[in-house]
Amino acid sequence: KPQNKEILLILCLHFVYIFKMIKNFNIFLLAIFVAFASCSFTTKTFDNNPNKEKLLMQLVSYLLEEGHFQPKNFDDDFSHDVYKRFLKRIDPNKIYFYESDLKSFSEFETKIDDQLIKFESNFFNIVYEKLMLRIDESKSIYNKILNTPFDFTIEENFESDSEKLVYAQSKKDMYERWRKQLKLTTLSNYYELINDQESKEDKKDFVFKSLENIEIESRSLTLKNIEETSTYLDELRREDWFSVYINSIAESFDPHTYYFAPQDKDRFDASMSGKYEGIGARLQKKMNEISITELISGGSAWRQNKLQVGDIILKVRQEDELEAVSVVGMRLDDAVKLIKGPKGTNVILTLRKVDGTVEDLTITRDEIELEETYAKSSIVKKNNFNFGVINLPKFYIDFQDVDSRNATSDLKKEIDRLKLAGIHGLVLDLRNNGGGSLKTVVDIAGLFIEEGPIVQVRSSGNSIDVLADRDKSVTWDGPLVIIVNEFSASASEILAAAMQDYKRAIVIGSQNTYGKGTVQNIIDLNKMVRNNTNGEMGALKFTTQKYYRITGGSTQLKGVKSDVIIPSRYSNVEIGERDQDNPLPWDEIKSANYKPWVSKVDYQQAINLSNARLSNNLDIKLIKENAEWIKKIRSKNLYSLKYDIYKAELKLNEKESKRFELIDDYNSDLSFRSLPYEQLLIEKDSVLGTNRKRWHESLSSDIYIEESLNVLEDLVQKPQKSDLSLLEE
């Protein structure tokens, strides 16, 4: 029990924070328990033993045990699952650990649960120490291998499926495993270099290399690539590997429960809100150098127009500091932390410019908007009709600033602008949209119906909340088509399902969407600890609810089935929720009380007409064949290391793949354009203009967009349902 007012005040602050953050009452109760746990830990243990890993294990295990939608018992089965998961994550190709290492680890196979209860990490410690040793040993292995020429005339194979491999029994076995893997990489380089040389046979003054020299160059390229990987591994700290361990625990609950290390949480926040504070440049580290790879349109560096792609950052200095910090050889994450900062502050970069000169450049930080995160629209004329196309990459929102830019307000603006342009129908493209805010998707659905339930949400205590649109206003009441694919997930599936159930829209795309029917909450672990002197703790995203269609069925595993099915190249690739190793099961609940959208538009007739068109479409047939071919290629895991066989297989693949080049050459001859407000922006922003030009060109060569417009055209001009049929419904 709290013994003084200070601790009681901290408890109250915990309650207020969590209650503002999440509405679910069960999680609110959980927050109370966590608040007590964190205070107890802080007052009794933390001050005497400032161990960040123990604190992290305590917070994560408690949240998972008490707050997860489908909690697991911390028992031997759980321990065995975490054991296998962690080893697979840190050594997926079995190129570091030996069988003898696994024997030394095996004593912990059923003890991880006991250690977790005690907040101990003995298993992690022993594995981490051994991994560091093995990674260091691997450097001498790959250097020795790549110092010796490969013989590409020997008949031998490389098995790429690690599940079929056992751990190496000896150093000889390990050497052989590395040798074959490096030989395959070098063989690929060898093949490409020979192909490149053969393509230049007709060029005058071209100096041909011998096969011996090509082999040497191939090994050099392989060594360069693996040294870059090795540099990345060397930069990882113990805390990075510990995050992998924590996530092996978290993901044993379900695929969407995840621990965010501090820097990962920052990236997640930026992706959800579409903005961050910095200079507006993307960086890349190659070997020891950090270079500029892109300037974000509209950012402060872009506006200043002095930083260039290709510039190398040598040092970073804050405006209130005298000494600059060298970033040569520094971890990319650490360099980014130095460059980012509050809006309005200055950062001074010492640069080696593209022309070789060295100079200091002062840049004022600003709020940077990631334009690719936001909704964008285009208009197209097809025959006598104008149609709008809106691409929504994510259901974005800034959780820290609810009044800032979000998907709902942006989408409404684009629809209003398209209406002013006189559109007759609307396409909403949700392909590759992995979801986002649950509140946002409910608000967006409300733009297309008068009012009513959008999604049902069930908590762990089986209580069911119906999230509904209560705003009777409708932003768009005309013909609507929603495009989805295998990567449309979560909030995308909620919107597509709701519009389908209301008979408000026709859903076009892959046979099934991703199939993620769960809701996650994010807890900032820093808010759970008082007087933390261990630095940033990160955050935990964990599954707290499942959602269901208003008809009662779950989208979990099954996803949303399109009304008009158009295959994609990835139709046969295992990428959905059902293909994960431990997804939550599918189930169903009672239907919500709702009334379908009343309209004279005959959606079923439009669906039938579309299916009839597609059944005779040769391009669709080619896409189906391509999907089968991709499945065949991806299932291959045994590769020949003999050049003649390797070459023959690749040539056969290249010949077969040429049949599918027609897919990329497809063009609808439709002309897409920006709305007037954006055309004015493009006049001042060449980067935006280039991006929109590329998008419009991709829309013109997109068979899914064209068929969506065909469906809209059918909805606008084909005979509609009679008043009698409306009464019968």
C-alpha cells in the first residue's frame, strides 16, 4: 500500500494517463495494477539495483499476463516456444551456433518462464555471450573463404531452407556451410558480370576481362557486401539484442504484440502521424560514412536548397555547443538522434560535399511532413464521365495532437475538392494500406453513410462495444468502389467490410485481404516508472481486443473477400495473417443492428458485368499465370553451384519471365491529372510535381484502376433498380 502522498499522487497520474489513452475498462483496471507494480518496484528494488533489463522484463511480462486479449500461462510450453523463437530470430540461417552451443542452451528450454517470473535473464546472457563470440569467429571464416578462388565447374548444391538444416557439428561443418552460401552469392555476381560483359561485345575499345579476373571481382563484391552486414552487426549493442529477446516473448502471444525500443517507438509515431521534427533528409550509412539519400519535399533542408543528395556528413554540432561530434563510424541511429531536434532550433552539419569540398551548413529544424503517408487524389475523364481516385496509404492520426492533420479530415477535403470538379463516381484505393487508428476508420466510414454501426469490438472479458457513426451528414453519396489487395489489413479491412455489408460500395481486388482482425494498444513504458534513471524504456504494443464485422463475422484469418476478384502477382504467396505461426483464431458473434444503404444503383448488376468482362480478359489470365510462376520460383530452395547448371536455370527463368513483361507494358490510355489546388503547388514544388507525374503514369498502367472505373461507369449509366425492388429490400 502507498505509504505517503507522493506515491499516491504518482498512482493518480498513472490512472489519468492510461484512462485518456485507452477507453477499455479492463485495460484501465490493468493500469491500476501496473501503477502499483511500478511504484513497488521503484521504491523497493530500483533505487538499490538500477537494472534496466529487469525493469523492462517486469513491465512487459505484467502487461502481457494481465492485459493481453488471450493471455498465456507462463509454463514449460510457453518457455519452449520463446526458446525456439529467440534462437530462430538471432540465427535464422544457422550460420553462427553449433550443436554443442544448443546443448549448453538446452538447460533453459523449460526455465525461461521461471526466469521471467523472477525478472531474470540468465538464458539471454549465455546466448548473447556465445553469439558475440560466434559472430567474431565468422569474420575469419568468411575472409578465409573469400581469399580462395571458387571452382564453378564442381557439381554441388546449396540448401536455402534453414528448416531442413541441422546445426553444425564441427568447425569443418560450419566452414562448409559458409562456403556454400558465399559461393552462391559469388556465383550470382559472376553470372551478372559475364552477362554485362557479353552485352558490350559490339562496343569499340571495350577491354574484356578474363574469367579468372571476373571470378576475383565477384568474390570482391561478395566480401564488400558481407563486410557491410558485419559492420551493421558490430554496431548493435546488447540492448538491441535484448530487444530481440523481449520480442521473442511478446510475439509468442500473437504476431502483432511487439516491444518498441525507444528509437523504434519514434519511427512508429512518425509513421502514424506522418510527421516528425528535424531537417527533412533521409540518411544512409555505407561502411563508415553517413550520406544524404533524399531530401523530403517541403522540409527545411529542401527549402534551404543547400544540402545535396550524396553529401557526406562528417560532424554534427548543436547551436548551443562549441564542439562538434564526429559521426564517422557512428551508428546511424545515434547520428539521427543528433540531427533531429525541436522545431525552431539549429543544427550545424560539417559536410564533405559532392564536389569534395568541406563546409559547415546551419539548418533550422522544422516539423517535417512525410507526404507519402497522406491521402492524395486525382481526377480522370472516361468517355462522358469524370471520376475521382483517392489513394489512402494509412489511417493516420497524431495521438499527441488530435487537432493536427489526420486521415479523416484529409479524405473529406479531397472528396469535397473532387465534388467541386464535378465527379460522377469515386475510387478509394486501399491497396497496401496496413491500417492505423480504429477511431479514424470509424470516422471515415461515416463520410459515406448517414449513421449506424461500423465495427464491433470484443474485449477479453467478452464485453462487446459497437463503434458507430453518429453523424448524419454524408460527404459522398454517389457510386463508390474500394480497391484492396493481400496487403490491405486491419483498418482497411474494417472499412471495406462495413461498406460491403451496407451495400454501399463494390470491393474490387484480391480474393482475400490480409486477415488481421485484432486491435492493439500502445503503452509508453516510461510513463509507468517513477524517477527512472535508466534512460528511455520504449513502449509495448499488445493485442487487447478483436473486432468483427457488423454482420458478426470476424475478419481474423479470413479477411474480406472482394465482390469482384482480380488476381495479383502475389495471390499465391503466403503473406496473410493465416500464414503466421501463431495467429489468434477466427470466430463470430451476433450481428449488430443496421440497415443497408438504400440506393437505386444496382450493385449486383455492376458486379456481374465486371466479372463477365474479366472472364475474357487476356491480361488477367496472364496475371494468374504469373502468380503461379512466382509461387513456383519462391518455393525453390535447392540451388546448383555449378555455373553451367545455374546459368541454364536462370536462362530458362528469364525466357519464361519474358512472357510476363506484357503486364508491365499494360496501358489504359486514360489521362489522370491533379486538381487545380495541387497544380498551383506543383508550380512551386518540382519534387511534388515529379512524384505526382509518376503516380499518374502508374494509374494509367493499372488494370485494377481501369476496371474500377469501368464499374463506376456501369453504376452511372446502366439501368437502375426499380422502385418496386427497393420496397422489396
